[in-house]
Amino acid sequence: MDGMTEQKTNPHVFVLKDELPNGPGLRAARCRACGRHTQGRVLVCAHCFSDDLEALAAGHSAELIEHSIARVPAGGFDAPYAIGQIRTDEGMILFAPLLGDPQAFGPGKRLRFVQVDHPTGISGFAYELEEDGAPE
Ligand SMILES: [Zn+2]
């Protein structure tokens, strides 16, 4: 971590490359006691209340639970755009903007985290469809 002035749409939710190990990704903590992840900047594990936590970026891969399509542009996204409730591979559930053709999304679709650099110089994040069955 350094003194760089980062401009982000929501610094509590995600981190850029070099901000945390595994960045860019969602801001999270992994619990050394139970191994589970808690979203955000946290002092104790949401699952077992241990304070033995490691801050890192997570949520690089996720699955779409459901989504809706927004008709009004907002947050640097041109309308129509999709917003989805997603479950990351670590089990964190959140709402996130979806990048790409709004019609292409559906329940169970595999997604990956992408950093979105807006022309204004502000960085945001979104999820896009994983390309054809990325190898493990
Ligand atoms: Zn825990």
C-alpha cells in the first residue's frame, strides 16, 4: 500500500491492482481460523468472529443469481445496462454492475471481475461473462 491517490467509485467495495494481494478484486478478508471470506474492511470474521484475518482481494469469479436491466444511465454505465446479484466463488453475495449485452445474462452464468476505468479518470468495477469455459 502506498500514498497514491486513487479515485474509485466505491473504495470500500473493491481494490485496484497492487492495493491488496490478488488485486484487483473485491475488498475482502480471509479468516485464518475458519477459512471463509467476509466482504469489505472488517475487524472480525462474519462467520466465526475470529479476528485472525488476512486482507486480500477476492471475488475474481462469480455466478449470477439474478439480474435486472437498468434503462437510465448511471455511474458511468451507458443504458441499458444490467445489474446483478452475484455469488462469488468464496460465497460472498453482492450486487454488481454487469458489463456487456444485457440480454446475454441469465441465472447461473459464470462471471469474472473486471476493473472499469472511466474516461473521467475514476475507476470502477463490474462483472462480465467468463469467456467460453476458462480452463481450471
Ligand atoms: Zn472465521
